[in-house]
Amino acid sequence: MVEAVQVSKSFGSNQVLKSISLTVARGEVLCLVGPSGSGKSTFLRCINHLETVDAGRLRVDGTLIGYREKGDRLHELKPRDAARQRRDIGMVFQRFNLFPHMTALENIIEAPIRVNRANKAAAIVRARELLARVGLADKADAYPAHLSGGQQQRVAIARALAMDPKLMLFDEPTSALDPELVGEVLDVMKQLAQSGMTMIVVTHEMGFAREVADSLAFMDGGVVVESGDPRTVLADPQHERTRAFLSKVL
Ligand code: ADP
Ligand code: MG
């Protein structure tokens, strides 16, 4: 589903991704961990067409979304093709970015109706199913301000799922939550993983990584320092940088 081969990305003179190679097979969950500034969000943003890669190859669902051979020009998808592919990728951010003036249900039906031209009645039925799936069947008419952070994040997940994504990207989805609300969001993500969704999850929740992820990649300074089976990497990290990081978050 996702194949990165020697992907690099700089902002000015700051090289943020240095030859990142990672693959995520269909139905697999990759947890991406690492200190702040290591390039995790930038990598997700490249996958989601919010940034372009400077070098290397990045393929999503078989489509080459950007690459540059040595000395060659950058090859990119046409904007229309990029926009089409973005619709197949759901993204959930640290800050629940729900539309504040819309109810939970309205948040969920907005993109299917506006972008996919879905039938409104059908979109509402589907939104109610998704709200039930994230445990919020009774919150359809609630505005974000009246929901807890955990509830808002579950609505954000339902909203992303309403577009029937092939791939879900999570960028520290529980980092802004009060500790007692983290579990309800991770439970929804775990259930989603078990349903076969392909997911890349940037998180510091090592329990989730150990239990749910098929692979874990530790990034530091724009490189993948080590990756592999999460249980193995967490139990027996091979690199000092990984050990130092894990000793802080475990
Ligand atoms: P992480 O998510 O691992 O904390 P980021 O990908 O957000 O790391 O950031 C990696 C580096 O890239 C940081 O040094 C950050 O300041 C820089 N960076 C990220 N986005 C931009 C941008 N749009 N312009 C300039 N620098 C950026
Ligand atoms: Mg980040």
C-alpha cells in the first residue's frame, strides 16, 4: 500500500527526511515513533500529498506519487490525480480539527456530500453507522464544544472513514488528550486495525504499538534508525538512540 524508497525531503537547508525506506503492506499497521523533529509528520504529509518529495520514490497503492532520479527533474502526479488519491487517504491529527459550527453528524457527512457528491440521505445513514462504530451513536447532534477530547477524536476518525479510505494516517492522535481519554481512542484504532485497515500511526503509545502494530519504525534526525517487529524492537533495541528514546517513553 505504501512503499518509500530512499525518500528525501528538505526545507531550505534543513534536510528533514534522509533517504527513508519503508513499506506497509495492505492491511498492515506501521507505528512510527521517534523524538520531536525527527521527520515523522513530514513523512506522513508526503504520503498525503501535502508535501512533495525531493528525491527517492514514494508509491501509494501502486501509484507513484513522486520521484526524482539523479539529475532528473521531479516527477509528480498531476494535481487532479493527486487530489483523487488524497480522497483515498484518511488523516487524523493530534488536534481534533472538527468544524466547530457543525454537529458530529454534519462533520461526518460534509466531505462525502461535497467531494463525492453522495446522496444526503445515504450519507446520513452511513454517518450514523460510523458513529455507532466509534461508540458515539447518541452524539450525532452534539457540537464539538460539547464533546470531550476523546469523543471529538473518535468523531474525527469516523469522519475520515466516511470517505472509505484505503489508508489511514494518524499523527499523534492521542497526544493532546487527557490520560483517561487515551484508551477509548486507541480502542477504536485497534478495532479499525483488526477490521483490516492499512494504517500508519505516529504515536508514543508503546502498548498500542506492541499489541496492534505489525511493524515499528524508530526515526531520529530524519533517518529510520531501526525497524521491525514491534515486540522485538521494543524488547531488544539494537541502537543506542532507540534505547535512549524508549527509556523516556516506556
Ligand atoms: P516530527 O513530526 O517527527 O516532530 P516534523 O516532520 O514535524 O517532525 O519536523 C521535522 C523538521 O522539519 C523540524 O525541524 C521542523 O522544524 C521542520 N519542518 C517541518 N515542516 C516544515 C515546513 N513546512 N517548513 C520548514 N520546516 C519544516
Ligand atoms: Mg509531528
